Amino acid sequence: MTAEPSLDQTDLYARALAEWQQRLPRAAKTLADATPQQLQERELQIYKLAIEIQRNELQALEKKLADLISLERKQLDDLRTSARILEASQSIAKVGGVEMYVPTRTIYWTAETFRIHDTTPQEYTPTLDEEFSSYLPGSRERIATAIGRAIETGEVFDIELEKYTFKGRKIDVRTTCTSHFENGKLVRLTGIYQDITERKQAERRHQHHNRILEMLIAKVTLPEILRTIASDVEKLLPDCMCSIMLIDSDGQHLHSGAAHSLPDFFLNAIDCLPVGAGMGVCGSAAFFRHRVIIPDVHSHPWTMAFSDLAREAGIHACWSQPVFSAQGQVLGTFALYIKEARNPDDYEINLIESEARLTSLAIEQSNAESRLQMAASVFTHAREGILITDTQGNIIEANQVFADITGYSREEVLGKNPRLLQSGLHDQDFFSSLWHSLLENGNWYGEIWNRRKNGELYAAMMTISAVQDIHGVTQNYVNLFTDITPLKEHQRQLEYIAHYDALTGLPNRVLLADRLKQAMARSHRSGHSLAVLYLDLDGFKAVNDQHGHDIGDQLLVNISHRLKEVLREGDTLARIGGDEFIVVMVDLEQPDDYEAVLLRLLNVAAEPVTLNQHLLRVSASIGATRYPQDPVDADQLLRHADQAMYIAKQAGKNCYHLFDVAKDIAVKTQRETIEHIRIALDQKEFVLYYQPKVNMRTGAIIGAEALVRWQHPERGLLSPALFLPVIEDHPLSIELGDWVINEALTQIAYWQTLGVLIPVSVNIGALQLQRSEFVTQLAEQLAAHPQVPPAYLQLEIVETSALEDIAEVADIMRRCRNLGVSFAVDDFGTGYSSLTYLKRLPAELLKIDQTFIRDMLEDADDLAIVKGVIGLANAFHRQVIAEGVETIAHGELLIPLGCELAQGYGIARPMPAADLPDWAATWKPAPAWTKLHRLV
């Protein structure tokens, strides 16, 4: 495929012609009477002039290129520095990914998500139920409701919750969810976990400070304020107990002022504590007039006398801060008693100092003679800006922190309206809502952008409260605010990290997904098309291998800049990893408008690049698809463009291929998947997990079901739902089935050497069961394991396996039974379940499908089906076993109905073979099960 002729030559000729005409005398410009020879000479002069113009422009371009290379090298050095900083910031961001495969409720976590939860993939496999149990009660209902709605309707969410990690650490997390559909069905829920504990702690601390300051302004009693401080601090630091002690009038003893959680016997022991050197932690802190940190109270000489009491109270460390008045007088102590032996961290030291100041404010207010003295004390010590207005909004008082934050002195703002601080970023609706909240609720809390005196914008976390008299009439408004501009800047940096590629500065996958969805919505509204281009560099790996990753990175940055230059304004270029880029072109009025851009992208990607005196050449293979001509979701568009890109590579590279919706079907993808499975079978990547089967009432272990898993070298452990359906009707399923039988027999033999005698059942597909040599092959497999009694092997078939030719299947089953193996009918109740089926098939065991078992506690229809299957089994003298027993309640209902055999997560999850002997040695049935008896 070739490009359209460039317009550059025509433009160059026109410019040369104009220059030639300017150089001619006016009289010579008329060509009407010119001879052919004169015309030829004219054309020759114009072309020479064009060459001269082109040569001058090339010299200018060469100089500009040299300057750009020098600048680019500097920028690359800066970029490396930025990349290192961003890499560190990513660790600080604490953002992990989570995805749930909806059909199986399988949950996947990224490494950062495991780190956030203080665990590892080796220690824990995420499940929905265990996830719910880790949330605090209020958060548990919210996340359950949100996930339920997401599963039912695809509704997205973005919520903040509280939960515990696997080390018992309480954290705040932000979790989001986006839905992914395939063929109109919800397939995956994808989102993030972000550890926002630090931000939430800062917000709680800010709210706590505001609450105390408001109590001070409202002249709440000192004991109530101190109790609130102690209670709030223990919420901020859950592993501590807080104590505030007040010094008596003679300055010689400390008495308890507030203690939220300390036991009474400990408070009684330290009450009237003398102030002096070595007199415990608080007595010493008050005496020495500085903070005292004792990381282990059981070994320090100052606290040895209290060691037994501290141990009984669960105290192992204590940190005490003296509380000073504005004049430097000791008013008491603020202490934290810790449940483990350790030193405080920077956050805790900062908290102790801050709370000591708040305590000082409360004590001084209590000792003050008037409200004016109290207000002055608050203004002097508060770390928040404070602004007081009258009911008309005129400023009547402001503290020094207000002046420090805004740049306006107290004198400059007295009598003026706070609107002088307005930034212009909020509309009238914002302020209408603010005043509505003030008038209706007496307060307003939120973020606001204001402007300093020097014109600089700043963000503030603000609380405005109405101060009312005893009759409930508003007298003043008190505005408390904190400058959170650094926090907002940090948040902006984290947002950048989350949405942009660290190397090139291009949008990453996350931002690409958002922009693509917006572009698709815009396409719906405008009726214009969009194009998705998947670009992969040809030969980039060779550059990395030959010249190193630094050169490779520089090449990626260089190419990304050149690719971006040929795109239109409004188009998106994203890097999604390695040497792969995505282009989203919007507002294509004609479906083929993007082809010219495709050619330009191919050309700039193939241009040679000189880096560190190395001439580098790569090219690009591009796959393209159009929307809505390709009427799928965003993920499918990317996959289709990816498929088209691989076709372009196969076609010889350095070209593009348009995804053909009508012709490019999934046959090739399926063929590749089957080949991967074949390779995995050859390389022994498949493993068997075993799920025990038990008698719930007696506790006997009656066997285990062998379940195949794919230990994928890159994707980890894959469930059978991800690969078995692909080979269900393919001969490869027979090879895998034979491997499963051999592996199960080998495992049975090994367990027998350990004294573990557990029969094993394996699932047999219809294709494997109905092949002519199945019985002969099974006999050979049994003969290869002479130490394994054939009765220890059970074959499980599904109902539909026998429907095509029930007579043939019944004959195969009888011949297998003659070898000594038994049969079970799996997923019973999901097919036809006819009486003829039960009568003619020689199966000893019916397995009730887990879909009926799981919901029978709430669904009367499912319970009726379960009862019917048990009744059929009894009528035809078959055993029956329940799949999917997940709770004790399931067993309590099944045993009286006559079904004592079961398997499911409520008994044991599928486990590696090496784990089963230990599980068997410790397994005990639920006590509630052993007391039940069959009623029917």
C-alpha cells in the first residue's frame, strides 16, 4: 500500500515561482509573447531557484535538528530524574488493582493490593466472602450493596471504606469499580484499591481540631472538652489509651482530668501523682518540662513501680507531653499509653504536641475570667485560620494564622466581607448551597478555593458555624480553615502518576480507557466515526539488545514525540507498555479520513534516529479499527486493533491492516489458544487440585474430586473455566483427560504409601467417554498402577454426556464397572434427568448441582429440586452427594432430608495434593451436623 503524492513539491515550485517573479523587472513579467525556448529557460530558472530555496531550508533544518538533539539530551537527563521521582511517588501512591471475573466470582489482586492488605499471593487467595468479612460493619454493607449492584446492573462505584488488613491493622481505602461487557453480558469488574489512611487520618484530625475549637468558642465545660479530646485521640490511634492529668494549685501533684479507656484501678493508682524526677512518666514530664518517652515501662527505672499495674492494664509503653499555658506555666500532662513496647513515630509526636496545645486551650479557657480572654487564647494557639463575622457577613475578628494564610492583616479585613477572598472558581450555585446549609443546619463544611492578597490561589478545608444565643438566634459566624494547597498538589501529582506513562509522559492505559469511552460517547452524539490504531514498533527489541535499555528508552521518547506531531489536535496518543502505542482519532466525518494519518505515522516511525552517535532504524506495524462500524465496547475495540496489528506484522511489517468485522472471526484466536494448551500439556504445566468429599454427619472422608488447574508461567494459576471450554469438542480434551486419570492414579498410590486411603473421582468428558478405545485405555492405566485398587477410582460424567446415545454410554459404563471402577453423575438436575436415564445408566452416585444447593436456603424452587433429586436417588437405590455446601446451615438442612454426603467450600476448598493428608488428619465435622439424623 503506497502513500498519496506529497503536496510539498507543488508548494516548493509555487514559492520559487513567486521569488523569480519578484526578481524580474516589471516589463519582463509578461509572458504572452514568450517563445518556447524562453519558456523553457524560465522553467529552468524557477527549478534552480526552488533547489536553492530547498538547500537553504535544509541547512536551517540541520541547524535546528542539531539544536533539538542537544536540547533533547538535556531533556532526557531531566526525564530520567523525573522518572526516578515518579517511581518513588508510585510507591507512595499506594494504588493497587483488583478485578473480579463475574461468571465464577474469581477475584484477582495486583501486588500492590496484596501489600496494602499486609499479605502475599502465597498467603491468601482473594474471595468475595472473605473480602466482605474484612470490612468494618458500616463499610461492609456499603461495599456489599455496591458490588451487588455492579454485578446485577454493571453500575460503577467509587467509595471510601474502612477495613482491617491481615495483620489486624485498620486502614481506610478508596475502591472503585468499572464494568466490562462482552456480547452484552457483564464479564469483569475492574477497579483499584487505594490506601487513603493518611488522608483520612488528616481529615479526622482536622475535624477533631474543629470540633474542639467550636466547643471552646461555645464555652463547653472543661471535663467534657477533655473527655472529647481523649476519646477522639483514641479513635485516631486505636492501639493507645489516652490520659490527661491536671496539676493542682500548689503545682506539686497531678490529678486525672480525663481518661477514656484506662481501667479504674490504674487511674486510682496514678491519681495525686507527685511531680518530680523519676515519678512515673507524667510526674517526670511535668517536672522536667519536656516530653518524656518510655518505650518499655517494665524495664525503665522511672516506671518499675507501676510495672505490675501496667501489665494488668495491657500497657507496655508510655509517652507524656507537658501542657503549658501561654505564659509557659505547666498546666498538666497529655499522655498516651501504648499496648506494645515501642517509640512513637513522627506522626504520633506531632499529634501529642498538637493535642497538648488543644488541651492547653481548654484548660486556659476554663481558668479565664471572660469570653474575650478565651477567644484571645484560641486565636493565639490555634493552627487554623479563624475568621468571625457578624450576621451581615462583615468581618469583626481574624487571627494571625488567617493573616499568614491569606496575606491580609487583621486591620485590612475588619469591617469587610469575606468575598474579597473569592477566587472566581466557584459559581453562584456553590455559594447558594453554602448559605442554605448555614441557615438550615447552622454549619457548613467543605473544600473551597480562595485567593491570597498577592493573587495566588489556595485551597482551604473550611468549617463555618453559626454561634447562637440562648434563644437560638444567630449572633455571629465563625469560620475555621486550614490551607490544604500542598495536599491538593500532592493529590494532583498522584493523579498524574496514575494516568501518565513515566517515560514518555503520554497517557497510560488508565487514562486511555477513559478517553476512549469519552470518544465513543462523543461519537454517539455527533454521528462521526472514530478510529483506534494499535501501533507496535518493528525491530525495537534488537535495539534494546544491541545498544542497551537507556538507548531504547531514548528512542521510545523520540518516536513518541514524532508520532504526536503528526496527529491532529484532539486525538490521543497513549503508551500502553514496551514499544506499544495506541492512537484514538476522533470526529472522522468520513470513515476513511484516518488513512492519511496512518501513512504519516508509518513514515515518521520508519525515519532513522541518531542517538549517542548510533544510527537507529525501526518501523511500525499498525492495526486499525473504526467505531461504530465495529460496534463493540472499548476493550473489544482495542483487542480488534491488536489483532489487526498482528496481521500487519505477518504481512511483512512496516504497514497497516484494517480489522475486518465480517471476515476476522475468532477461529484463529481459538486455534492459538488450543496450541498454547497443547504446549502446556507437553511442558507439564497442568496440576491437579483435590476437593475432599465427606459424610457430614459421621465425619468420614469418603473421597476427593480431582480438579485440573493450569499453572501458567505468566498468568499464574488458572481455573478450568478459562481453558476447558476451548477444547471441549477438540481431541486435545482426550489427551488432557487421559493425563488426569494417570495423575490421579499416581497420587492415590503415593497417598497409600503415607497411609492415606482416599478414593479419587475424575471428570470424564463426552468425547473421551465415547471413543471406541476408552475402556481398553482405562484398563491399561489401571494395570500400570497395580497397587491401586480399581474401586479407588470413580469416573464422573455429566447428564448430557449420555443423551446422544444412552445405550452406547450405558454399555461403556458396564464394561468399566467390570474393571472395578465406579461412576457418578455430575451436575445432576441441570439436564433432562429422566427416569429412563436413571434406570439405564449404571451410576452408583448422583451429584446434586451446586447451583441448587447454594440457593436452596432462600429459594423454595431450588429446595424442591434438591428434595426431588434425593427422592429419585432413594427410589433408584443410588447414593446422593451435594456439591457447593458452603455453610453449616446447608448441612443442617441436607442431613435431615437424607443427604449426608457433601463437598464444598464449607468443608474444604480444592487444595494441592501435598496439603490433603494434613487436612485429613485435622478435619472434624461441624458439631451441629453430628447431632442430626435423617428424617425421610
